[in-house]
Amino acid sequence: MTTHASPSPGPHTSSAVPRHGWPAALAVVLAALVAMGAVAGPGLWAAGAAELPDGGFWRVLAATVVTAVGGSVTLSGDAGAFASSQAGLTVMPLSVTLTGALVLGCGFLRPLRHGPLGGRALGTWTLAIAVPWALAVAGLAVAARDTFTISLGDGAVGGLGDLFGVSPKVGFGTDVAATVLVGLLWLAGVLLLALLVAPRRASAGRWSRAGDAVRPVARAAVAVLLVLVAAGLVAALVVAARGDRPRAVCALVLLGLPNLVWLAFTLGLGATWHGRLDGPFQVAVPRALEEVLRAPGVSTLDVRTLAQHDGRAWWLVAVAAVLVLAAAFVSAARTPGGVRPWVHALRTAAALGVTVLMICLVGRISGHYGLDLFGLGDLDGRLSGALLLDPDTWAAVGLALLWGLVAGFVCAPLAARTGARRSDRAAREV
């Protein structure tokens, strides 16, 4: 008579959950927040935020992390009886966002590295991360508020201000409840994406079978975004080594490098953005981009307008084409056999379309400030400014879908003919 020993509890059963419960979840959340602060802090220092009075640096740091997870910071102004002021800012510092997403995603997948958790165990693990995350975001939202006095300088405006005792102030704050809600939605997106790109052994049941279709193209899309950031980092280091505004370059890298390189990727695909850069705003972006944005009024930003200032802008099209084709080829090679080229083309198009849609949603920027003294406006051009970046979103997504369809049709049979496509069994083990 043959007996079958019952399997002992292992790391891929629900018995592993207590070892990855609340303490481990708290460690994941703290690691993500520390990493985000470690990126945002030096970036803000390079941008000059360390000079803010009365501990303002730490409040701005909290506000930066809040905006990095999708929260909004509202600005308010008070210029007294003789002046009016206005300000507004909508921007995500995507270097900080990307850092937090990578740390949270890796921490979330850590218990799954030896095998999947059951549905209930996975839900418990997700909840264990969500609760301290919500509390941490709420605390940051409460801390992200302050008021600063704006110096009018020594010019004509400064003289009038001193004469009439005008001391304009600008403050910022957050809606705590809305920030927590958006922060939880951001967390849900990060954890879902982590599951989509996780190895097959980290998922089970129907989720695993569904993941077989999504995983190769999702991994390829994430790889494209990370390659763009890595290339942008190398280019920024070269620029900084030449001594061209090293502090400004450092601030850009640590706060908004993905904002720039992902924008460039969409431009290479043919997308159009509208932008404006006015006033004393100083940003360490390529000179051609700054010249386009500083044109009078709202400028049209695409490869053609960039190439009018620097012909090398046409290389953005070549870079985008290489990245899209490489992503389509690699995802085709990692897709189990039997998938028809048109199916792979649709999957590639969907992945690229979602990627570009995400870039358009998180990459838009709207910022302005202004002081009007005695109805005279900004006399010396230092007390007002505007920064705008806004995409033609659905046109960009449509172009991405077209690129994805073409790349998928071209690369699926190419991967099969060159023998790069893995067998079903090997693909499932990835």
C-alpha cells in the first residue's frame, strides 16, 4: 500500500503570511518613504530649498513626497491691501515617484519569490501594506503646509514695497483626505503592475493564466521606461561633468529626470505637447527645449519645432523606433508559442498605448505665480512666471497604438523565424 506524505508548509503556502505580516509591511513602507526622501532631499537642496527659513525645507520635502504619489498641493497668496498675488502648481516629481514605486514593488513581491500566496493571503499582505501606507501619507499631508514671505528685491518694486509696508506671502497646504485617497490609488497601481511583471511562479490559478498573456508586454513596457531613465542619467552626468549648471542638473536628475526623458520618448513617437516657460524660472533642460518653450505665448512642442533649434532632435524618432521594436521583439520571444502575430500586435499596441497614456497623465505640468503691486504689474520681470506642459493626450495614444501594431506584426514572425521564441514550458518558468 502506497502512502502519500502530506506536503509540509512551505514558503508558497498561506503559512508564510505571518512571517510577512504587519512588521514586514511596515518595513516595506518605511523603506519606500526613506528612499523617496533620500532622492527628494538632495534634489531640493540642489534647487535651493535648503535656504528656506524656520524649517521650511522639511515641509517642502513632505510636500514633494505627497505630490510624488499623486497628491495635490494648493498654493495661496497674501500681499496685503496694496497688492494682489496668485500662484498655482501641478507637477509630479517623477524621479521620486519612480524610486518609491520600485522599492514598494520589490518589497511587495519579496514574499512571493519562492511561490504564490493564496487569494486570501495575498489580500492580507496587500492590506498590511496599505494601512501603514495610508497613515504615512496622511502624516506627510499634515506636515506639508507652510507660509513664506517673498522678498521684493532692491529695484523699483522693492522700493514701493518698503514705502508702503507691502510684504507678500505665499503658502501651501494639502487636502488630507483627498491626498490619502489618491495615495492609496497610486499604491494599488504600483502593486498591480508589480504582479503583472512578476515571475510566473509568483502568481497562481486564473491570475497566472491571465498573466501569461500580459506579462511579456508589461515587462517590455517597464523595461523601455527604465532604459530611458538610465540613458537620461548618463546624459545628465556628461552635462554635469562639463560644468554646465551642475546644481541645476542635479536637481533635475533627482526630481524630474523621468519627466524629461519620457516626454522625449513621446515626442519621438510623434506626439505633440503644448508648453510655455516664462519669467525667472530656471530649469536644466536642453537648450532647444527651453528656446521652444520661451517663445511668446503657448508654444507647440514636437520634433519638428525642436529640430528648428537643434537638428539632432530628429534622433528622437530613431531612438523611439529602436526601443519599440526591441520591446516588441523581446516580448514576442518570451511569449508562449501558438500566439498569432496579430494577437501579439494587439497586445503590444495595448501595452504601448497604456504606457503613453500614463506618461501624458503624470507628465503634465502647470505652474504659475504672480504679484501685482498697486495695479502696476510685474515692473522688473522677477515677480511672475509660468511653466506649462500639456499633451494632446488622445492623439499621442493613437500614435502609440499604431506604433505598437506595426512593431508587433513585424517582430512576432521575426522572433519565430530566428528561433528566439521559447517553448511553452520555458516561458512558463520565467
